[in-house]
Amino acid sequence: MKPHSEWHRKADGLASRCKTCRAAAAPALHLLRKYGLTEVERDELIASQGGVCCICLSAPATHVDHCHKTGRVRGVLCFNCNSGLGLLRDDPEAMYRAADYLEGNAWKPTLVAPGVYQLPS
């Protein structure tokens, strides 16, 4: 028996589960509702990746990554890599340009002589 303060109130009375039980079930319900995955399936995905993010290969895999167009789950990533994909809007061309930029191969003119610039080929 728990006091009424341990239950969420609804228009027609009290919720069917206490606040503690509802909070414990929330992550599992979120996984199932948003990605169609159970916690066991997510854990199997993480294990198949060796427990690390598929992109950086160093941080723990904790965030389910999915295609925003199809909803298909691609894998489990770390927070930073998952956020990076989202901020680049899952656009492969933008990611290629970002990689070129990091490698110093960005499309920027190079000063060859005073007033003379050369574009990369």
C-alpha cells in the first residue's frame, strides 16, 4: 500500500501505476514506441557492435540511431556522434564535405602569388 501522493492523478481518479513504477517503465516504453525495439533487442545491437559507438569506435553506445525518413534503426551510437548526424540532417554530401574540411581538402582558394588564387581541383 502506498499513499495517494505516490500516484499520478487522472481526471477519473488515480493512475494505474505508481510514479516509481511508471518512471522505471518509461525508457522501455520509449524504445518500443519510437523505434519498435525492446530493451533486449537494443542490448543485442550494442553487443554486436562490441559495446562501442559505430562511428567513433571509442565511446559507449547509448543512443539508438535511426533514419528520419524511413524510421529504420541503423545502430546505436554515442551522444556526440548521434547528435552530429542529426545536426548535419543525415545528409551524406554534407558529411563528405565535413570530412574534406577536417582533412584540409575543403573547397577554398589558395593564395599562389599576390592577388592570384588557385581553386583546388
